[in-house]
Amino acid sequence: MKIAIVSGKAEGPTKLNAFDNALSEAGIGDVNLIKVSSMLGPNTELVPLPKLKPGAMVNCVLSEVTSKKKGNIINACVAVAIGDRLGCVVETTGINDNEEMIKEEAINMVQYMMNKRNVEIKDLIVETITHTVENKGSVIASVVYINDDIIE
């Protein structure tokens, strides 16, 4: 199994446009995202995001938050734990929370999930993105599941 971890932040004239702009900044704005739960196959490989086919149906774990309150500090975070037998992904968000606290929360959650399954963590990757809202802002962090059908 292959995954890519992406993130983006953006402003827009509406909350929806801000969200769409954040997806585009992350490189996943021209595909259809299918939210999936948090499990990875054995020895999952982290790869750079390839060029995706426009309109492709793309599985992902998506963390996103959008705000229209000027000055809000918004955070999106994903944490990935990879083991020999399986892996887990968690997502979390925050508004006006400390970025390190959000990151720590994600790490604690994914470690718990792996411990519960008695799987040793070989690799732990965390992606956090933060943005201070100017008008209408959005942040996204995502784990994208890569397969040949979605690559251009």
C-alpha cells in the first residue's frame, strides 16, 4: 500500500471557496475525495503525491477546519503510524489551540490505536498546518491512498 501526506491552507470569498482553495494548494482539489477510516495495510510506503487524474475517486483520511472569524488560528493535523502488520491514521483539528498541543494529541491517539492492536510502530509521521484567518480561511491535512487507477 502507498500513501501520500499533503496539506494546504487558503483564504476565499466564502467558506466553501476557502476549503476548495486549501484542497487545491494541497494538490487534491481536482479529484473526488472519499473519506475512509484509519487503517493501513502492512508495511505501507510513504510516497510523494503523484499527479492525479482530474475527477478521480480518491480515498483519503481528511482533517479540515474552516472559519470565517478574523484572527482565529486554525489547525489541521494527521498522524500516521506504520507497522509491519498494519498501520493507523488519525486526524484532529483545532481553533485557537496551540499547534504543539494538536500535534501531541494526534500522536497520542495513533500510538494508542497501535498499542491496542499490539503492533509496534516502525515509522511515525505527523503533518500539521496552521493558518490565521484573515476573512474566510481553511486548512486541510490529508493522507491520500495511492493506486494506479488515480494516477495521471
